Amino acid sequence: TLAWLELSAHLSGRLALEQTRSSAAGDAHFGFVGGAVAACAAAALGGSELALRGCGLAEPGLLLWSGPETDQPRAYTRGWLALGSAAGLVWRSKWLHVGAGAELLWPMRRDRAVLAGDVLQRVPAACLRLQLGLEVAFDAGP
């Protein structure tokens, strides 16, 4: 790497708490579990411990939909893959990083949950996520 540029790889877990939507046919529940892998480059701002970071990322996961107490009980598990980019500001110490940023993701498949003809949830064309992060850093250098 260049002296002013830091390259890194990141792994993270993702979890969306269960949501419930109601319709005339009953209640349906939705959730998400997954992870993310990112390849990033960060450039230090002057001589400070602050850096600007940009990343390319992939987010694989599972969309979980169920309507157990409905007129037509069903449960679906669908694979999820979204690709995108992220940018943020990071404060870096030797082994701890604290950051704030945003991700823009494009789902590769746009599923929807339908109950008795009503669309209760639809995967959007793009997802914007704002985030705060706390990272433990491991230096793999010499």
C-alpha cells in the first residue's frame, strides 16, 4: 500500500428485527439475517487519526417471511444478495476504529410477500443505509 492509503477487508453480520404487517387475511412476519464482506481503501486526513473510507461490498443473506395465523398459513425463506458501495469517516487508533457512514446497495432479486392478493412487503430497487460502527482492528502487516 501507499503510505497514505490503507487497504482493508471487512466481515460483518446483519440482522433485522422482526416486523409484523396486518391485512384482512391476518398478520405476517418479516425478518432478515445475513452478512457482508467489503474491500475498502482509507485515506488519512492530514496527520490526524481520521480517515475517509470507501468500500465495495456484497451482502448475502436470507429474507424470512411467515404468516402462521392467516387464512392461508405459509412461510418463505428467500436468498438475498445485494451489491453496492459504502463511504464514511473513521477515527482510528491502534486496535479500535469508530466510524460513521452510508451504504448504497442494489438487490440482485426483487422479491415480494403477498398474502390474500395484498402485497405486504416488496424488496426495493435500491437500499440506503446509514450506520455507526465500532471495529476491532488486526494488523496483518510485517
